[in-house]
Amino acid sequence: MSDINDFIKKIEAEFEEISPGSLNPGTNFREMKDWSSMHALIIIALIDTEYGISLNGEHMRSVSTIKELFDLIGKKKVTQQHIND
Amino acid sequence: MAVFSIPGAKISGISACVPSEIRYTKNYDRMSENEKNLFIKTVGVESRRVTGKGMTTLDLCVTAAEKLITELGWNRNEIELLVFITQSKDYYLPGNGTIAQDKLRLSRNCMAFDIGLGCSGYIYGLSVAASILRAAGIKKALLLAGDISTVNTSYEDKSVFPLFGDAGTATAIENSSDSGKWSFNLFSDGSGFESIMIPDGGMRNRISQDSSFVYRTFENGNSRTPLHLALKGIDIFNFSIGEVPRSVRELLAFENRTIGDFDYFILHQANKLMNETIRKKLGIEKNKVPYSIQKFGNTSSASIPLTVVTELGQKARENNLSLFLSGFGVGLSWGNVSLNTNHIVCPEIINAG
């Protein structure tokens, strides 16, 4: 799995209003200007296509920073591999 | 497992009717400019059609059917089956089916009934119509599908109000020995029934003066009554981008066909980002997945035939097309069908009122 900096670059690329380099692992995405459920959908779609991990509403509500989100993907990935084994 | 093929039915024509009244997302004043731009980019709806008082799903579907019957030159006495897919019927009872039979001057020998499904309804409707057509030896059938969802949306609910549009469609189906088979897979998961629902007004939560008309504001700032449509957007999104690609792959495997064997994949017009995610996960080329959501919003069970009419129109009239149709949503309910169309009658969209 790629590192958190790649993940941040991918998020920045998805949102036109975020300038590259403005997010860091500690950024609380809920406190971003005009944060809405549409941003959550974009992030869920990104994670599904890039990492093959599907997050639901409950998962999204359980995290607030980019690092927490990234760790959640890692955790889900391990569980999924375990099931596939 | 509900995976099966039905031989001997063909689509002879598809028509659609929308109200002429247009609402634009850019004029919706409950969203900031940034929100509107993000909504148009993500969800995809730039405008939609909205019924006024006195125009219902029944009217839109009957108008679409009238045009189709005329253009096909069908003998009305030969239409012995009418299936009406809707969740916005004219009356609490009776259903729309029998009223449509009368309005379209069909024979009393025509069986007519409703099926209460939304986003997956067109796929289910095709399977029911084709099954009965075959089993009963019926020559001609009409499948009417539509909804006027805008009637039940709250202006104060940004997650719902700018999304839905109204439309009615008609599909003409005939017995045919040379049209190949239609293959279906159909699914249900009622554990998600609360994901898309209007809670009050049925038998469980009967209309109550005390609560049914009272607005409640939710944590995201959206406000609605229990008689308004409520959407759990993220849960539906998660469900759709997981289950739909899985079910599409399953039907392709059942038929021993690949993505490349089809001319078009017509997905229920739910949300552009959702459909694009499904498209990318399945590796379907962009030009094989047409959209009408930008102009008409999410039109429930009408969205697939409406997209055929507005986006394929001439191609459907002049060609033999191999189509894969996919419907998913309220229920939760979802399903797919693969079928061929051959030079169908497909009149230009009708604007009503």
C-alpha cells in the first residue's frame, strides 16, 4: 500500500478548491470550508477505485483527520486480505 | 439465485414524457455558489423537470403510451397486458394500472396492475412483462414506468431537493421468435429499507396531525417532515458502488459475455459520481455509458427508458443494439438485464403541460 503522502496528493487532485500542499496528515477534513456530504462521496469513491476498499457512512463518521482515514483504509485492507487468504 | 433467461420477447418501442417546467440547480437558493458547483460536478444535475398541480405520473405515462401506440400503429385490442411501475400513483387506491387501461382505450381483456418499485423498477417490470407474455401467449404488452418524486421533496433538504426530476415512460413489448433472449439477475436487501424512504402516510406510520406535518432539522442542517423523501446518501452510494459492479459481472459470467459485447450500458441515473465509479470499476469505456441526469435529474423508474429516448434516440431507431440495463436503489432492490433492440420506434421526448 502506498504511503500517506500519495494519499494526500490524490485527495488534493480530486478537489479543485484545495491547492496542492495545503493538506497534511493532521488536517481535520470536517473543518474544511464548505465541507459537505458530497465531499464524503468523492472520498469514498476515490478510496474504492484506488484501494479497492469500501467505506460506509458509519466508517466515515468514525474518523476526522486524514491520518485516521488513511489508517482505517490500512486496517480494512488487512482484514480483506485475511478473508481472501 | 434469481438469474434467468426469457426467450421470445422483443422491445418494439420506447417513449418518454416530461413536464415542460424546468428547474435549474443554479437557482436553488439554499446552496452557496460553491455548493452548487460541487453538486453539479459531483451529482451531475444541472436542471430537472417538475410537475405542477394536476399533472401526475399517470398523465405522463399515458401521454407517452398514446404517442407510442400511434407511432407503432398497434391495434389496441391486441394489448393484453399493462404493467405500471410507480411509487407515486394517483390514488391511495385503486392503482394506476386499471385507470391507464381505460384512458388508453385498451380492451377489457387486458390484464393491468401496478408494481411498487423505484430505481430498479424498469428491470423488474421487463422481467414480469416478458414472463407473462410468454406464459400466457400474449402478443402485445405495455410497460409504463415513472414517478413524480419532486412532490415529496422538502425545499429545506439539500440532500434531496435538487436531485429528483419527474418523468413518465412507455415501453412496447411484443412476442417474437427471432429476437434472442433477455437475461436477468434480480436482487433485494430489505435490511436497507430505511436508506431511501418516505416514513409517514402508509399503514405503519399513519398520517397524524401531530407529527406528519412537523419539520425536523437534522444534524447536517437539512430539514423535512416525515411525509418527505429521506435519503441516506452515503449508505446508498456505498451499496451501489459495491453491489452493482458485482451483479453486472455475475450476469456477464452467466451469459458468458464480456463488456466488449455490448454497445451501451444504461445505468439508472442516480448520481453521476456513483455511476462513474461503477463504470470505472467495471472498466467500461466512457462513450458506452450515456447520461441524462444533467438535464432531468434522478427520475426513478423512468430514468433508463428516458436515457434511451434522449441519449440514444436515432441510434436506437436506426440500428440493432446490444444493451445492458442496470437499475438499483429504493428497497433496497437492484437488477440487470441484457437484451437486443432492433430498429425500435423511439419518438422524440414529449413535453407536457
